[in-house]
Amino acid sequence: MARVRYIGAEPVTVPELGDRTIHPDEVVEVPDARFEGYVCQPHTWEAVEEPRAEDEPKALPIQAALKKSAARPQRES
């Protein structure tokens, strides 16, 4: 999901987001396919996080991202 910030002056209700009330300076997640529909209104919304490209891999969980040493543990003499 992409993220946008509402920069309008008054709270608004956004039907596409489940009739959720969005307040000024609030960041919300929007469907990737609808991102352009928000950022094409530059006086109301600004991009925070653009949609991920289709061929871009998803982020790995933290445990998978950490590399482990292949070296054997040192023994104390």
C-alpha cells in the first residue's frame, strides 16, 4: 500500500477509506492503484510513500534479513 499525507485545512471523510475521517497532517495508507488519484490533488494530498513496483521484492522479516556468521565459535582454553 502507498501512503499519502492530507494537507487540507479541515478534517474530511473519505468514502474510499471506509468513511474514515482524516485530519490535517494525517498520513494514511491508500491502495497502490489509487495513489495517483490522491497525489493529482497537490493542494489536498502529498506523497509520503509511493506504490511499490510490481517486480520489487517485499521486505524480508527482520530475522531473515540478519546475517549469521558461518565461523565456528571460538573455544576457550
